[in-house]
Amino acid sequence: MPHPENFAKGLSIGIIMDGNGRWAKKQGLPRTAGHKKGAEVFQDITRYCNELGVESVTFYAFSTENWKRPYEEVGAIMRLFGEYLIKAFDYQKENNRVVFLGERSALEPKHQKLMDEIETKTAHNTGMTLNIAVNYGGRQEIVHAAQQLARQVQEGALAPEDITEALMSQHMYTHGQKDPDFILRPSGEKRLSNFMLWQAAYSELVEMDVLWPDFTRNDLDLAIEEFNRRSRRFGGI
Ligand code: FPP
């Protein structure tokens, strides 16, 4: 069904790409095949968000907890991430501003270098903001912000009572960005799994019964329609 022209304009969306492993198992394929297909879907949904006029979209690609997975699987996800960094995106053409969320010092130096370059090159793009969370944890992000502010207090540059919610927000990886309007989790799970804990305070949660590798543009339409039906009160009435 055609949707109204502006139905996704200005939205901020968080996406937990879940279900890659189960998808692969269902097809009798190794888990890494699920991640491969998941990465293709990531790329297509990014393009679609851009076309829809979405303001920012954040993809959860690798969590601080994902290191616990088998060595081969971690290696395969990181290789895919590297591949998509190098060739699959023409960030300039699409006018996206790309930001990486997470602690990147644990990643391969060549990936870190590319991430820095991509962020610098796209910093002044005026289109959608594409956040990619890699070695990201919501708690880790809050600890990181607390450490930065504690350092300023220690140096005498800041008083403890000057630490406000707004100041904390400025020290998150997403500083300057709008909090997500909704967080989408496919694959039927109903957890945040340490994703955008600070930013999700008032986000709507939309969960869907489709595995991420099967996720389509039409599924995103359905998620946005679901969000648009919700009435948000931000603690008011
Ligand atoms: C969750 O599914 C998915 C991941 C932990 C990895 C997501 C990574 C990619 C899609 C590829 C690399 C990223 C980019 C940005 C190119 P799961 O494995 O937990 O699925 P399951 O719950 O069915 O086992």
C-alpha cells in the first residue's frame, strides 16, 4: 500500500539486527551465512531510510558482549564489517553522515583507520546520519561519559552540580543527535540487550516476528506505521 509522502520524515530509528543465526540454521547454512545476508539487508535498509527522509538510523552491528561468540564467528562478522567499510558504500554519493558508536580501540587498526577516515570525510554531509554501533554497549557508553566528566571535575573545570542530563547527552557517542523515536527489534525478542540505554528513555519499542536476513523495505513500512499509531506522552498525560 502506498504510504503518505512524509510518514517517516525526520524520524530517528534504532535497529537491533537480530536473528541471523536462526535464519542460517533454518536454511541449513553456517551462522556466518546469516550475517552475510544480514549485512546485505543492512545496506538496503540504510538506502531505504535515506529515501524516506529518515533523520538518523542506528544499527547494532556488534555488542561488547558479542566477543563471547566462537572465534570464527567473531572473525567472520569483523571481516564483513571491514568489507562494508571498504567497498559497499558510496557514502559521499548518498550524502550520509556516518558515525561509529562504541569503543573502537579493541578493533583492528586498519578498521579503526577506515572508521576515522569515513567519519571525517562524511562529517559535513547534509543527509541522513547513519550510526553504526560496533563494540558498543549502552552501559559502557554511560561509563565512558562519566569518566570524561569526572576528569573535568578533577581538573577543576566542572562542578559536580553542573552535571545535567543535557551535559551527559553531550558526552554520549550520539552527541548532538535526537534520541531514537523508536527501537526496532526483529526476530520476536523483546529485549534492549544493552542498546542505547541512555537514549532509549522515551523510545517506543517495536518488535517484529521476522528474522533480520528476511527483513524487507515493506517490514520497515509496517514498523513505521506501528510507531505512528502509538501515542507518545513523555511522562505527561
Ligand atoms: C544478531 O543475530 C546479529 C549480530 C550479532 C551481528 C550483526 C552483524 C552483521 C549484520 C554484519 C556486519 C555489520 C555490518 C554493519 C556490515 P544473532 O547471530 O544473534 O542471531 P540469533 O539470535 O538468531 O542467533
